[in-house]
Amino acid sequence: MPSDEDRLELPCGETVDVHTFDMGRREFACQCGETHALVMDIHPLTRFLPTFLVDTLSETVEPSGDADEFGTPHLMGIVLEEFPDDVVAKDVEDDGAIGCGLLWVTDFDSRRLHEIVVELVVELMEHAISHAEDETARDAFEEDMREFDVAAFVDAYRADRDFDGERDTPV
């Protein structure tokens, strides 16, 4: 039987052993009947965003703390801040069997999490561009965002990244 330290209470109320999760998983088929997204700090931002955007975020966003650049922990911190009742986080750094330092499990599945992440990054970009001195750039960005379809982007990106491969299925 796992110790309390190895247990994680999920947003749905179920409790699982953190050793259930491994680095290759992005979802967890829960006893509650739902599928929950699983994110680890070692998962790259490119799980959710194209490389050019990850590079832009790394160059422009100054993270607080010890990190040198904006990464998955920062992104999941934003998600946790927006959805505090729908995300649980656990520091598992001292448990070498798991293979990561932090993990997050959400009440929603990985596709819905992907949409949320894109929506939040768009909001971050909108905030940043609102401070730009170049009015033409602001107007162009706003026009582009009016035409941007988050669901269509996520569908296309997930198809391109092949998140349905053998290592990306629910546990």
C-alpha cells in the first residue's frame, strides 16, 4: 500500500498512487470514469505550442524564481491560477522512480487542457501587445486574433504532433 506521501487526491476526489504516472503519458483514465490530463515539468512546451512560439515566449517572458526561461511549470502555474479547483499539483522531485520534479493532473482531458493553454497564451500575448508602441502591430494582432480559431488550431496541432501514438494513451 502506498504511503500518504505517494498519494495524490485528484480534482474529481479519487486518490491515486503517483507511481501510476510515467513520463510518456499525457492522460490518465480514472476510476471516476473520466480521463484527466497529466502534465510533468519535463514535458516540453512544444506539447502545446509550435516551436517558434515557444522560442518567442522564452525570449520575451521573464519567469520568476530560479528558472532561466519560461517553461512548462510556468505555463501550468497560469492554468492552476485560472482553474484552482480543476488542477492538482504535486512535487515529486525526491522520488526518483517517477522521473520528474512536478506533476499536474487536471479535471479535464488533455484536449481540453490544450485548448485552455492556447487560450491563456493568446491572452498573455494580447496583454503584451497592448503595451506595444506600434499601433499598426497592435491592430494587426487584434485582427489576427479575431480570426483565430482555438479549436481548429488544437485539432491541427494535435494531428501534426501525433499525440495518439502508443505512448500517449491514457494509463
